[in-house]
Amino acid sequence: MAGARKLPTRDELSTWREFIETTERLRNMLTARLQHDTGLSPGDYAVLLALSEAPGSRVRSSELASLIGWERSRLSHHLGRMERRRLIRREECASDSRGAEVVLQPTGADAFHAATAPHLRAIRELFIDALTPEQLAAAGEIAAALQTHLSRPASNATERSRT
């Protein structure tokens, strides 16, 4: 059966499940801490981080969606909620009337700066402090390998899985 895909072994599935369950638990704990300590959601933080790093603290909404890895419709709804809280504002793009730019408001900048230290402390406590320097380096290597693998065109990944 040359075309049959090889399925994961029991041990591989166990590792996969441990990885998924642990990362989900870590994400949930970081989310709870961020919301409790700062009142921001991870989505709020991702948007504010991207805007704080952008030239002039503004970016086209389509580019912002790409930067944070969201679909445009999801971003649009989230930006509406952030706009009502006066964290950001949307403006027509000066260079293209079809597009909009998302602009970091002073309230959003203040919220982001106030959230950064508690969020980074939570990352240290829940992730970094749990690992030895060697394990942390290995985690970085694993994440980089996964990013590289997932960035390959889908047709190549599908073709590789068949061989």
C-alpha cells in the first residue's frame, strides 16, 4: 500500500496530546491572569502590541489582521469593541479610500503599558521558570521547526505525508 499514510504511534499520540493539553492550559492560565490583572483580553493585547510597534502607532486594518493572524471579519468585530472602549480608533486611509487605518488611542497606549509588566511576569512564572535553560532552548527549537514546517506550501506538506 504505497499511497497509504502512516498514522501516529501510540507514543506519538501521547506526546501530541500532552503538548496540546499543556499549551491549552498555559494559554488559559495566561488569559485569566491577563484579564484579572489588566482587564485586557489576549486579543486586545495582541492588537495593542502590534499598534505600539507600528510606525506612528497606526496600521492598515488588513495588515493588522495579517500581523496578528486573524481573519478580517473577526478583527473588524474586535476592533469595534475596542473602539467603544476608546482603546483604538479607525480612520479612512489617506492613501486609499477603500482601506481603513487602526490608530492607537492614548487610553489604549496607557492600557497596553500598564498590562505589559504583569503579563511578562505571568509569562516568566508560568512558562520560563518551569523550564531549565536547556529545556527553554529546546522549546524554542521545537517552535521554530513547527513554524518552518507549517509555513511550507500545503501541497508540499501533503506530498511529503504521502511518501
